[in-house]
Amino acid sequence: MQPHRDAAGYWKANVRLILMCLAVWAFVSFGCAILFRPLLSGIYVGGTDLGFWFAQQGSIATFIVLIFFYAWRMNQLDKKYGLDEE
């Protein structure tokens, strides 16, 4: 497959990926830990309710997973647009 160099397409894909990662992070850290905490209080993980778990550990764990996902996806985009490191 021949990679193509399209700066506008690359930037658009990058911004879309960033916004998607920020939306997931905001949902987990703000939504699950604060807004939906009363709904998650009946579900227990590790001896505590799920809302508290998201507030204390879940949002941090999700953020770390998002970092690795972003790096993996950007490597794919770099290859697609011919900007990868060889």
C-alpha cells in the first residue's frame, strides 16, 4: 500500500483522535466518578462501590490506557500518511 502525504487529512484524523480520547477521559473521570456515582453505588469492585473506584483509581487507569491507545493509533496514522519512523 502506497502511503500518501495529505497534511489536512492527517491533521483532521489527529484532531478527531484527540477529541475522542478526551471524550472518553471526561466521561470516565467526570461522568462515572461524579455525575453517575449514585447510579454506580450498588456495584462493588474490590470492596468499594464502582463510583468511588472510578474517582480514586478508574480515571487514572483509563488515562494510562488512553495514552497507550493514542500512541498505537498515531503510529498507524503515521504509517498511513507516510510519516512513520523507519
